[in-house]
Amino acid sequence: MKFRVERDALADAVAWTAKSLPSRPSVPVLAGVLLRVAEGSLHVSGFDYEVSSQVTVEVQADADGAALVSGRLLAEITKALPAKPVDIAAVGSHLELVCGSARFTLPTMPVEDYPTLPEMPASAGTIDAAAFAAAVGQVAIAAGRDETLPMMTGVRIELNGSTLAMLATDRYRLALREMQWQPDDPEISLNALVPAKTLHDTAKTLGPIGGHVTMALAQGAAGEGMIGFAGGTRRTTSRLLDGANYPPVRSLFPSSHNAEARVAVSTLIEVVKRVSLVAERTTPVLLSFSSDGLVVEAGGTEDARASEAMEATFTGEALTIGFNPGYLIDGLQNLGAATALFSFVDAFKPAVISPCGEDGEIIPGYRYLIMPIRVTR
């Protein structure tokens, strides 16, 4: 194997592939990226039996072949190279890399020991890449991180005709995003539970490419399904989580409300960040709504307290409600609007945050539900 490639293209390809590699692989070869040259193209691949990644780069090839090298080391090296063409050649049990006057020799691993990448499942449809990335970002923030509850670490994708919905919850908040997409089958009706981290990393990478992302699904026995995403020259696959017993979380959204408030998103984020400086990790911030506006308060150890008033348009009976400040900021930062609408039943039931347009009307498609923290005053 011998080829020449542009430094930026190589660095981007290796960095994207290496990002999903396991830090503690069950076998050494899974820490590697596979470089395979064929018909003038370089295929950079990574696979850990759960997630596979592959990107194709055009190269000037002198000889086809393949080599398996440490993914994280190669990513660090390619990122640090000067902005010049890179010459790479497999020589015996090593990979030689030359860029300008910089030269590296890396040990290789047996290519024959590397697992075969899974095939992409059958296409289910396409969606705008930028819109898909933004939507995943809005939802993935609410997914759990406790690996002892794997179901909560996923994003549930619901495909019903031309409507695509994504939901995620860690039991303390719930995010729901609904949008249009282009299904291959207009009558499609499928659900899939995708690992949130994999979905977020994939969408974040494919979004800037532009164009459309192809979504592919293969449904199998519980926990044995697979989902794939392809955009530009990149493709990734992931095993699905077992979502057979995913709770009916949509029922958590109240059917009606007794009070609502419209608040400037950027201002509220700044106020919550300032006030929560005195709060301990598990201490909530208190939001007191009335016809006079909003007062944000927090208390900490040794009688440290903070409060700040800000403008808000409120209708309903005055109420004070406590939230985890981090969860509140997450929801506000991902609204995608300058104004947030808070809908309340009372101070002890979940509140729903929705984006508002300049006219004050709700922008449909996204809702963020956050559980209150009971506070005695």
C-alpha cells in the first residue's frame, strides 16, 4: 500500500473514525483504524462490534493494500502535521508517514485479525443534514448517562409516514422533537432506540457536510437491530438498544396548564448562571413568577444567597418553582429561539418549555419537560 493524500482530508477522516474507538478495547485490534486503498480511494474504518465508522478520501494511489494502526496515535499525528501533502506507505510490519520534513514510523497490527465491518442496512429514507443535526442536539441532552439503565441512555426514534420524532429522558427531564423527513415507504411505521452518544456524534459530524443524510434500519430480535447513517463520503452503523419496554413518556406532557410565562432566553440563562454560583451541586434555583415579572434565587452553604429580578410576561396565579440549574440551562440553550414559553400546572408538577417566535406564538416541533425540585421555604 502506497499513496499520497492531502493533510486536512486525512486528518479529518482519521479524527472522525478514531473518535468512536473504545478507550479500553476487549482485543488490541479494536483500538486500530483500518486504512485500505483501492481504485484510487482511501477507506478509513473503525469498528468495536457495536459502532462502525467509515469515510472515503480521494488519494493518489501508487499501490493498493491495507494497514491497521493505532487510531488515537494516528489521529494525534495527522492533526499535528504541517499543511503539506502526506505520503504513506506500508513497509513490512510498519507504516511510514512522511509530510514535508516530518517522518513517522508506526507499528501495524494484523489486518486479518480485524473484524469485518457490517453492511449498511436497507435505506428507510432521507432527512436534511443540518436540520437533523440540530434536532438531535435538542433531544440528546435529555438522555441518561447511567449505564446501569441502558434504556435511558438512548434516543427513541419514531418513524410514522413523513413524520420523524425523537425522544429522550433521564427521568428528570424529557425532550421531544418532531419534524418532517422523506421516507422511502410513505406508510412506514417503525421505532428504534439508538445510543444517544453515537447518534449525537454522528449527527454533529454529518450536519456541516450539508445535503441529506440517509437513514437505514434493520429490525431484528430485541437488542439485535441496527441503524445506519450516511452522508457525503461518511457512513456509520450502530447496534440498537432494546427498547421493547420503553416507557410511554409522551403521557408526561400535561394536556392543559394553569399558568404560563414568556421569558427572554439569553437573559434567563445569564441570570441562572450568576445566581447558581452560590448553589451546591444538588441545590435548585427558585423561579418566582408573578405579574411583576420573575425573580431567580438560590442559596448555598454558610448562608450564601443570591437573587436577581428580570422581566417576564406571566399569566396565572403567582407561583415559585425549583429546578436543577444545569437541566434548566440545557433546555434553554437548545430551544433555538429568543423567547421561551414556560407552561405550568402547579409548582409540584412538570413544567414544559417551548420555543416562541417574535409574535409570541409557540414554534411547533420541540418541547422540553423538566421535573421540579420540591423546596420548603
